[in-house]
Amino acid sequence: MGQPPPARLDSARSAADAALIPRFRKASSRGLWPGVAFECPYQNGLHIWEDNYLAEIVDPDSGEAVPEGETGELVLTTLQREAMPLLRYRTGDLTAITTSPCPCGRTHRRISRIKGRTDDMMIVRGVNIFPRQVEEILMRIPEVATNYLISLDRRNGLDVMTVEVELRKDVSRRDHESLEAFQRKIQRELKNEILVTPVVELVDQGTLPAGQGKARRVVDRRQI
């Protein structure tokens, strides 16, 4: 199913919703057709196309099934493909399945929005963190530009997470007290989401490297 959409696209979607433009998500995976799941007008999860797929959620490490509603790796088995069937295909996508009734009346189970990828997950002080969680917080803040960088280091035996955040060009850096308060605000909102207190550094827009294609968001120096 690949990388979840950037948080800035969710912001664009919110603007479209405010303009009463109907937009719906679908979930698919490379080599899997038709799509795996689709959103209904109530947009409270994606209905799995259970005529075509058997979906499971497993623990990424053990491969064992997890309880309903718990986040894990999505595993798919095709039910109608004859030439090239897939048996318990591990997508690498992290999500959860719910069987609670949907107001639309459909009875197919639903998956929640993709939380991240198993290969994107960072473990910081025993807490599982995904870059998308950081991005979602940052993209809600109007003064923040679209580029950021997460650095992981180990100091005195403890993990240290640093988030460098680019400020928009129209944000003044002259008022140091306001910048420090803004810095603390970002730090507080990130801690509320990821349960770890990061070091937040504010930099000018265009300071961080902007890679072509998929940007590199995490630098882990703990293994170096």
C-alpha cells in the first residue's frame, strides 16, 4: 500500500471539505488489483473489499495476530486471483481493523488510516514513533514550512531526538522571546503526540536539504 499521504495533503483535503467538494480515499498495494479498501461518505475508515481479500493484522515482529482494534501490520490473501495468488502477503503497512457498524450500512470490516510503515518506525526510549506523527503535528502550524528533519543520537546512554523545523520566510526571527515560546509550543505538541520530549530547533526555510522524490526525514546516528 506504500507510504501514507503527507500530512500537507490532509490539510488540502480539509480545505476541499470546507468547500463541500467530496473526496474519498482508497487503499491499494503494488501488484494488487482491484483496490483493497475504499472510503464511504462517512469517512470513518476504509471498507475492505472482502470479496477479493482476506485481511489480517499481525504483530510485525512475531507475526502473531493482534486483538481487534490494535495497530499492527496489514497482511492480505487474495481470494479470486488464479494466475498469481498471494498468500498472507505482508504489506508493511501499519493499521488496525474494526468491525463496529458503519452508518453507511456496509458490513465489510474497515481499516483505519495507514499510520506508517514497519520500516519507518523509530524506537526512542522504548516508544514506537513514526515520522508521519511528527509531520502531522508540524503541518497544522501555519508558521512552519514543509521541510523538517529528525535526528536521533545517544548521549550518556539515553536516546535524544532532535527535530529541526523550517520556518516560513515571512516569519520574523527578530523577536527572540516569541520564537522561544513558539519553540516550546512545538515541543509540547510533539510530546503530547509521541510521548517523548524532543529537542526542537528552528531554522530558516531552505536550510535543510531538500531531496528529490521521497525526502529523507530521519537521520539515526545511534548506530554510528
